[in-house]
Amino acid sequence: MREERKLRVFEHMVLRRIFGPRRDEVTGEWRRLHNEELNDLYSSPTNHKVQFVMTVKCNMFRHWSAILKEYFIECICWLIY
């Protein structure tokens, strides 16, 4: 029972990181997603699952493109100077 709770907490933490914050429609402020919203996004029909996979892939692409950009800038600077 306790291990299941720890796993659920970890899962929510990872999903929050993937889906990111959402802007509140009423106040316009950024906020974290609540557990129910995370569960709805993750366990809803295939439309959201496809969006989930695309979000993960886009985040990975952004990460690697930033790393490669820094690497190429360093290489060019090294060649120039």
C-alpha cells in the first residue's frame, strides 16, 4: 500500500514535468496541474496519448538541439580564434 502511494507520487511528479504548468483561465496566473487533471490527461482517449508522446518527443528534441547548438558554436569559435 505504501509503495503504491510512493509510485503514484513519483508518477505525478514526472507527469507534471512533462505536461508543464497551465495558465488559469480565471486569474491568468500560471499554476501546477492537480492530480485529477494529470490523471485525465494521461488516461483519456488516444488523442491525449498521442499528444503526450509528441510532447515528450518535442521536449527531447529541444534539449538535444540546445546541446548541439552550444557544441557547434564552441567549434566555430575555436576555428575562428
